[in-house]
Amino acid sequence: MAFGKKGSQRTVNVELIAPGEFAPSSPPEIDRNEPVGHFSEILSRLERFSHRLDGGEQKRLGDTVSTIGAYLLAVRSELGNGEWRSLIEAVRKRGVLSNLLDDPFTRRSFEKPDGYPGDARLLDFIYGAGQYRRDLSAATALGRSLYLRNRMALACKAVRNRSDMIAEEIGDILATANAPRILSVACGHLRELDRIDVSSADNLELFCGFDQDARSIKEIDNACHHPNLVTVVENVSSIIRNKFAYRDFDLIYSLGLFDYLDTRFAVRLTRKLFELLGRGGKLVIANFHQDTGEKGYMEMFMDWFLEYRSEQDMYNLLREVDLTDLSHVEVVFEPAGQVMLLRVVRT
């Protein structure tokens, strides 16, 4: 992930959204006359980028990866989904820019050793936490340089920003609720708790970390953040089926799960999570914005495909929720302008 548009935190009200208000900047041009069935010019250009990476100094490397990202975003915007997938297949078969996999972050995403995208150990590369240093120390010099570059991409900054923002939400709940109850859905390693000390929160009644990955849950259990922190290893479909035992939460949040959910399932889950809130409780759902600049790099070289959404799409997640039960709704961006957070407060 090598580039993206700059942004600042902002609040978007549903009635103020206008078409094109957050349109991306114009991408570099590609040859529209090229026979897209062969991709010859695209492949040749990507191969030239690969040669520039080998032996390049840090600054030139960073500039090259940024150019690759910008070029791929332009290509992706010009091709249909089927053509884009065909191009990805052609690039991989030809081994173009395979040296990008020297970066252990990119390689882990591509290989998916835990069997699914966006796993907690992958996100630790973004946070700079956990065991990432072990893989980084075993990487080539090029791989380490690529990692340092990619970790500072806007998409990675956005992941850290959303964690900071939810840590603030947790802090606010701990400061204002008498016996706060908090639920993190698809919690991963709960790295947001590295940003706020909950160990001394005597008023914390319940903090539930919910995740399908037992390895992630084990990491949380070993951290011993708080005696009232409980963990649940379960698929999120159990919430849909009303098999989740806890409810009446003051705060429910999900930072990365909705990036992988189709609209139908996401709408159903939003309703179910809302129903788990107590009166005055808050639901926070994060999702990458459709104008995220790293999409081309992530999909082609990291095999990392997300369900990108617009601001209006975020509001549409509430279409099965009784609007009379809402006292506040807003969509905000984290400071890098790549990730939105839907904030909903129950009456």
C-alpha cells in the first residue's frame, strides 16, 4: 500500500451528501486504445517498475512504489471488473513485480497463512505490535525497505487512526458510564487496548472480545487486560442467529469486519448489533471508503479485496433499524480520509 489521497477528519450528515462531493483526484492516464485482452503495454510498464525497485535507494524506492500504486489505480478505474481480474492473473503468471513480496507484510497478505484475509497478525504489521519483528528481521534489505514504506501508506495510517478513535470512544464510556459494558466484534488482538489503560477501570462491568479466530483470542487472554474482559470464539453468524448470550451494551464496535461483508449480510448484522445495545448505547462500524487510493496495489499484489462503501452506503446499513430508536447518527472520517466510521446512538 503505497499512496492515497490526503484527507482530514470530517462529519457527513446524511441529508448533506451530494453526488461527487468526495470524488477522487484525477488518476494518471492510460492508453485507452490498447487492446485490453492482451495487456502488453501495462505488463511492460510494470516490468520496468520492477527493474527500478532492484537496488534502488530508499527515496527512489518509495517514489517507485507510489508511482506503481497510482498507475494501478488508474488502470483499475478504466477496466471492468472481469478485465481487472484477468490482468491480475496475467501479472501473477508472468511474475511481474514479484520482488514486492520481499516485504513480509505484503507476502503475509498474499499467502494468507491463517486462511483468510486481514488476519490479526497481518494487522500487527500495521500497528507495529506482536511478533512482526521476527518476520521483518528475516526479510531481505529490499523487503525491509518496502515494509517501512508501505506501513506509512495512508491506508495503514487509517487503520491506526480508527484504532485511536475507538480507544477514545472506550475512554469516554469508561469515564461517563456507571458500569460500562463494551463489545468488540471481530476483535482481532484488541490493539486499541494498547492505546488506553483499562486495567485500572474499576467500574468496567464487562468487556467482551468476539472473534472467530481462536489464535487471536488466545493472544487477548494472555494479555490479561482486565479481570472483567471475557472472550468468545465464534463466527459472527451466531449473532445473526440470536445465539450470543450478552446484551445491554453501552458501546459496540467493529473496526474491520464490515470491509468483508456483502450488503445484505452487513445490513442484517447492523440490526442485530443495534438490538444488543442498551438504552443510550452507541454502535460504531468502520469501513474503508470507495475512493481509497491503495485498492489497486492491495488487490493485485496483496490479494486483499475489500467491500468498499460510500458515505450513503454506511447510512444504508441502518435500513432495517427502526429510525425512531435512533437519537443520533453520523458518518465521520478518520484523519487520513480513507476509513469511515458510522456512529449510531440508541434512544
